[in-house]
Amino acid sequence: MSLQFFVRLASHVSLACVLAWPTAIILAEERIESTSHGRWPFRPPIAPAIPAVSNAEWIVNPIDAFVLKQLENDGLEPNQPEDRLRLLRRVTFDLSGLPPTVAQQQSYLADTSPDAYARAVERLLSSPQFGERWAQHWLDVVRFAETDGFKADVLRPNAFRYRDYVIDSFNRDRPYDEFVRQQLAGDEVEPYNPEALIATGLNRLYPDEDNAANLFQRRQEILDDITETTGLAFLGLTMGCAQCHDHKFDDILQEDYFRLQAFFTPLIERDDVPLASLGERKRYESQQADWEQATAGIRRKMDDLLAERRSESEAFSLSKFEPDIQQCVLTPPSARTPYQEQIARIATKQLLKGFKPETAAKQLSAEQQAVYRELEQQLAKFDHLKPTPLPLVMSVSDVGPQPPPTHILDGGSLQNPLQQVLPGFPQFLGESELEVASGASPLTSSGRRAALARWLTSGSHPLTARVIVNRLWHHHLGRGVVGTPNDFGVQGESPTHTELLDWLALQLVEHDWSLKHIHRLIVTSATYRQSSTVNPTSVKHVAAISRDPDNKLLWHARRRRLEGEAIRDAMLCVAERLNATMYGQSARPQLPPGASKRYAWEANQRIEDQRRRSIFVLAKRNMRFPLFDAFDLPDMHNSCGQRPQSTTPPQALLMLNSEDTLGLAAEWANDLYSRYSVDQRGLIEHAYASALGRNASREEIANAVEFLNADGARNSIEAITDLCHALFNCNEFIYID
């Protein structure tokens, strides 16, 4: 009977949600405009005139005028408005990543005022869930992870602070220009602002083989990764394609690639930066100095006891490096070049990992061990002077005011350096005078990244605003104005509404770089509020399909599948088991028994801690949460501007058979039974409204009643569990109309 119910239920969901329009292949010569210097998108946006249209009554804001003008030019009409509840579900998922609750649905339907939808939008923009939803999109772009990747996949214990910074930034509507500056150069532009120092964690998100022997190559690979990701995230350009030679398609020279890399050449990792205000730092340093002065003699004696073991350990570890690396370490710090200092710092970090005082103490003679233990006891008597350690930030700084040289590398190979280059901007964007000033930290920084950030956030920059508003459009409309959010070049897709993208980019700058302003414009437009229904028997729709099969002109809304994170969050939310705790150390949900023992994490002891929102689940490169992985989670090694959407058997099997899905269905069923044990129709209506965001039809209610009463087991927990499980597995549950 359960299988029969699945079949009957499936016959009543919107079968069109499996429809996927084919993506047209557009050749480079078919692009709307040339990518040569001075042409779109490489010229500064100029405010376009709002188009005049015939059907002016349809327009809610200028977005609609740009869209409607192209529709009318092609003889097409926009689709009818979406049903109110379907629209509420769409905008709630888009802005919060969660389904609307039954109470929210009822409140929205009861509000018949003309601005009911606008008020719903404001509620969603103001909710803390907004930042959680939109931070995930940004984390995809910057390939956020909390581990190094490679074979060891070492944990980065403070990486979560960067994730929290991004969430908070979206919730506070941090101006996008400030968001960019803090991430690229927070240590240079705001060196005493803890938030800005956290933001520089962007420059630490690269995959990294932290036990690599060739530190020269390791450093270069890190710089290559940062350079490529910067180009993709902020410029929407495949700068990485010019690493080995001039770009084959875009006007990006190999010199441009290394000039961009030169902004990052001085970088060094910093894991010792305290998360504290300037006053808190000074108090800590004062207390630490008092403790160090009081314990100097004791600690010196302890160090002397371990000196031989430390020297042996460091010598052994150092011997594993090639002679040139050893020379960087052995050269006195005052005599090192900036490049040698960078390599020495990386090497020293690895050397320190090989020496553990507690292990070395056990290797001392019995007499020495007794002395060491006595010294430890003496040291402990001064614990009252020692300050509580400040929390630390995963950050960066420059090696100093003098940066190491940057060379063009023939074929991208470190073994083949060519001429030296200075930091600069891509030549095809026009020559810009480079002003490098280290700002608030003139003695410790080169100021290069601050200069890059200032250039990117100048109001006239041709790409920065266009790229980010295109990302917003992509996630709201299902396809960007430029359909390849990370590639505005020749190999990317042609823009469909060039003037619209320029208008939105200028709106962003004119409204103090407020991303919420752009969200509001998009989701309140008539374009966004169209129905996704395409009727193959409608003459109007048949004509539209013939003229614009890919819906590039936006004559209807696109039906979109939820990501794995949103599917998990939706199940937790519908079952009322979602833990809304924000920020802090990441959650570790229970992994299935077959998970790799090498990379599996130990689950949180409390089930409530395991059930936090998916953005707070540990982002481990070598152990991706199975549900997310099945539903096309990016690999976290490369920037992802647009997730793929596959349809595979493991997706269905996970939704049908995973312990998480079955367990949540059972818990939800118990709650429904306790509330509606004598109201079967109420139970069914509540279940449908919770899961699908709409009222159940008469036929659906009749089928559910028949199912729940089968075999004389009226409203049994088992039957209700199967009903809940079936709703989780509806196509309609994981798609947004």
C-alpha cells in the first residue's frame, strides 16, 4: 500500500518539474558585443534609458521594462503571475533557504492588502536566515573549506570564523565595496578591526599540502590558486588560463596574469592574529609580559633540558628539505631576503610540528625527568598571572614593506622564470595609474592588496558591480544575464539583457553598494513573479517555445531544484527539528557506517547539535556530507559560480533509504499524531502545507485518507510515517516552482 501511495502521489505533483530546457551552444562569433578593449563588458557601465513598452501596466519596476522590451521586440508576452502560495514558497526559499511555515502561509493569505508581498519580502530580507542562505552562494565562489585537502586534509581550526563573517556581512547588508576591501586587504586597510582581519581569511582558502617537501613549488601553487580565484570571483574572468601563455580566447596576456599575482606575492600565513580589539590586545600583552617576566628563569631551565632533543628534532626535519630551503632557514632573519623569509616561515612551521615538548620530556633520563616535573610544578604556581588566551583568527599579512620579486614563468613553470613584473591591472581594461600605499601599517605591509581592492571598488570599474549583480540574478532567476557567472569572456555565454545588467550595476553603486537593494528590486519585479507553468497546448506558449526555447528572454519563471543543503534544511524545518543556533564551531552530523574511516569526523554527542543548518556543517574537503555530495556539492577545491544539476540514482536512494530521511519522517509523524490524533483531515492538510507550501487538493486528501485507513489501521504511526516519507520524496518537495 505504501508503494501504491507513492505512485498515486507522484501522479498529482507537477510533472513539469522534470522538464529541463536544452542549453544552446553559442559560438564566440555569436556574442552580442566584442570583448576587445573599450567594448562591453570591459567598459564602465553607462546609465541606459528605461525602455518604453506597450504593456506598461505590467511593469512594477525598471527591471520589467528592460525584460518586456525584448519580449515585445520578439513578439512574445510574459507569463501570468504565479499563484500566491507558490510565489511565497519561491521567494522564501530564495531569500532564506527554508520553506514557509504553515503559520507564515496562513498569515500571508489573510493579508489581502496590495503590499502584502512587499512586506513578506522585507521580513525575509531582515531575517537572520537571509545571511545563512546567501553566504552559501558566496562560499561556493571562494571555494570555502575548513580543511587543507590533499592526502592529510588537515583541519583549519579557525576557518569557521570566515564563514561566520560572510553570514554576518549579508545579514548586516555590509556594503559590497567594503566587503571586497576587507577580504582582500583587511589587514592593510583596517589593521585594528577584528572583523577585517577575519575577512582576510579569504586569502587562506586555497587547498594546501602542508607537509610538502618542495616549499618553493608549494608557495607558487598557492599564489596560482589565489590569482585564479581572485579573477573568477571579482572580475568574472578566467585569468588562470593565462598562467602558461597568453589567453587563447580573451585579451588577457600572460603578463597580466603575473601582474595580478604580484599583488599577492608578499603574502604570509598568519595563525597567531588575536580576535580582539586594540584595547583587549594591549591588556593581554601587558599580562603576558608580567607572566613571562615572572617565569623567565623557570622556562629557561625547562628549555635547556629539552634543548638537545629540540636541536636533534629540528636538524632531522630540516635535513628532509633540499639545500636551498635549508639555506633560507639557516640564514639569520636580519640577512634574509623577503623571499627567503617567506620560505623560512613555511619551513619553520613544519619543523615545529615535528617537536613536541611533552614527548621530548619522556626521553630524558630519570633524573632529568624528575627535575623537569619539579619545574612544571613551579611554573604552575604562576598560572594566576597568565592571561586567558585570546581567540585566534585565520588571517594573512605581508612579509614586510619590501615584497619579493614576481617573475613571468615560461609555461607557468617555476623552473623557467622570465622578466620581473610589478603589480598592475589587465592591460585590456585600460592602463590605470597604480597607487600603492600601505595605509595604517606602513612598517609591516607593502600596501599592494589595498591598491588592488581600491581599484576593484572604484565606482567606475567595469566588472566588479556587474559580476556581483549577475550572481544575484543567477540565483534568483535560475540563469544569470551572463549565463556563466565566473566567465564574462569570449568563452562565456552571451549576455541576454546587457542594458539591464548595466542598470543593476549602477543601482548597486548609487545605493551605497547595498546588495539587499538589488535583491529587493529583483524579487519584487513582475519578471520574478511570473508563473513557471508552461502549457504545451497554449498557442501563446507554443509560439514562445518555438522562438525562445531556452527562455533566455524570461517569458516565464524557471523551475529550479534545491541544493542538497536546502533539501536537508527543509526536512529538518518541516519536521520542526532544525536547530537555529548560529555561528561558532561547525556541526558534525552522524555519518553513514560506510564513510571513510580515515577522513570521517566524530559526530556531535547531542543530536540537537548535529541538526544545525547545513551551512554550519563541517566543510571537509575529503569527507563531504553524503546528501550534499549526491546533490552536486562543489568539490571545494575550485571556485564554483554555478552548481551543476544532475539526476542520479544515489539521489533517489538517499532520499528513500537514508537513516536521516527515515528518522525525520518518523519524528515528524509522531508530532502530527500527537496534534491530530482525532483530526485526520487536519493532519493531512498540515502535512501537505508544511512540506509543499500549498493546500492539498481534494484528490490528494482522499488518497491520503484511504492510505491512512488501510488494513483497518486508522492513523497508525507507521502509516503516518510513510505519508511523511512520501512527501519528502515528492518531486515537488525538492523543486521550486
